[in-house]
Amino acid sequence: MSVITKPMTFEEYLNYDDGTDTRYELVNGELIAMPTESDLNDRIATFLFAYFLQLGIPFYCLSMKAQIAVSGTRATARQPDLMVLSEEAATALNGANQRLITHDMPPPLLVVEVVSPNQESRDYRHKRTEYAGRHISEYWIVDPIAQKITVLEWVDGLYEEQVYQGDQTLRLPQFSTLNLTAATVLNAGR
């Protein structure tokens, strides 16, 4: 006999605590335990965090642990590898019980996802749609497996895509002082 469990609501998710350090995302009403990041993924995200600090982005506008509420079939929350927050979003998170950017808060300026093995469709398809629903200005898909960085820029209600590989320099209107090549980012984990 199978047990049917009802999907978890977003409010239940906000109050959920199983007493462990396990990180979860809420996907279509189901708690999904997040695996520990690979060393490669962690190094790439940490490299970008440090690089953005050097560009002068305040530390409180950078987050590797915050989650973002996104729209799905049911309430959904994701935890990107890195987010660059606007001053308004950082202020909205200040003092919050959880590092969760809810629907009533301004979206991040940038979300970075580093693709893990066997998770390509999650980062290229599902999260793309979810982040588009939040009108996030830029979404980077850093793919060390395919050796490319896909930059999605929010323009007139849709994401426009630019793919960078090798020695191509990332050209980003929102971060015009950025001077990084795809190879520099992708090799940060090696």
C-alpha cells in the first residue's frame, strides 16, 4: 500500500526544520535534499564571489547561501550557487529569519548556477523558466562539463542568450567593468 503525501506549501517550507544541516529546495511541493556541492562547483562559485568583491560589489550584496522563491506548478524555492543582490534586495533580507528572497522582495541582479553532472536539464531548462518568471536581469549557467558559460540577459520580457567559450571575454552590460574570459572562470576550479 502506497502512502500519498500532500504537497508541502510554501508557508510549510518556510517553517520547516528537520533538525539537521541538510539543505533543501522546494520543487513542486516536494522537499528535495540538495547534495553537497562538488569541489569544482564550489571553487568556481567562490572565485566569482571573490571577483565580484574586487569589482567593488559590497559583501552584503553577494550570497552563496540565500534561496529565492520562484513560481512553479506549486510553490518552489531554489538555492543558486551565487547571487548578486541589489541594495534593495539586500535591505529586504536584512534581519529576515531565513535567507530567502520571497516574491514580495526585489529579484537579484544576477543568479549564477554551476552545472553539476547529470543536472543539465535542471539548470538549462527548469531554472531558466523559473528565473525568467522572477524577471532576473542576468542568469549565468557556468558549465564546466561542456566548457561554456551561457549568459541569459532579460530583454523585453524574454531571455536573450549569449554563449562564451575559451578565451572569449564575457561582455555584460550590467557588469561593464568585468574583465573575465570563459576559460578563466571555468578553470577556477582546477
